[in-house]
Amino acid sequence: MNIENLELDGLKLIKPHLFEDHRGLYRKYYEIEQFRACGIDVDFTENSDIYSEKGALRGLHYQHEFSQAKLIHVISGILFDVALDLRTDSSPFGKYHVELMKAEDNKVLFIPEGFAHGFISLTDSIVRYKSSNYYFPEDQYGISFFSKEIQLKKILNFMGVEK
């Protein structure tokens, strides 16, 4: 397993251990001790799967009081994935990271607490994610992908997503 630091502090791209033979594929994308050794010391409380049709827009969501770290992994399909830093005490506050997530690339994205997260499904997709806190609907907030403040419009148009 290879864990790479991305440009926003705490955000990491994980390339899991893969073993493929005539029986199929074994993929290990989470190992607590290896994560801790790379600075990911998070207790995940929930695992979820999201099924999205092509063009589905999810997010950008975040919880303020009960913030969540997330581990995002595409099981099938392709996502345009965005993590936006909302940590007011961080130097990259307000900056975002965009990752094209394809199932066949086997990438996993770790998003620390304090980020808004969302994606656009570029194909029918299945996304598996772990979160470090429970979902609290009363603490759920959102930021539009099309907000002038984060200026994703140019990237979305480039990706063929128009609004």
C-alpha cells in the first residue's frame, strides 16, 4: 500500500495493495497500523455505499459540530471528486482538491475532518466510503458546486458538466 500526501494538509491519496490471479482480484485499501504510521489516526464509525446514476451531483456536504473524516473508494464507475478545505485555521482554507476517481485506477482518497466533500458521477457509479462520525441531519450543511466563491465552473465545463 502506498500513501501519498496531497497539496492540502491532511488530504491523502492511497494506492491499495492489489493481488490478481486466475481467481480474481484481492484489494486491501485499509490497514489501521499502516494508516497510523502515515498520520491517519482515525477511528471510522460507519461504512456506506452510494449508488449514483450518470450525472448525479452529491455535495459538497459537511458537518460542522460533528465533523467527519472520510475514506472514499470507487467500486465501479468514474467520479469527479472534490474536497474543499473549510478549516479556518489552516493555510489552505477555501482551497480545494479535485481528483478524477476511476474504479480501474483503484485509488482511495482520505479526507480529514474539516472538509466539505462531494462528487459528480460521470458514469453510473458505486462509491464505498468510511466516515469517522455518525450522520447527524441537524448538523448537515452544503455548498453548491457552482458557487462563485470556489470557482469550480471552469473545471466542470472542461469535464463536460454544464450548469
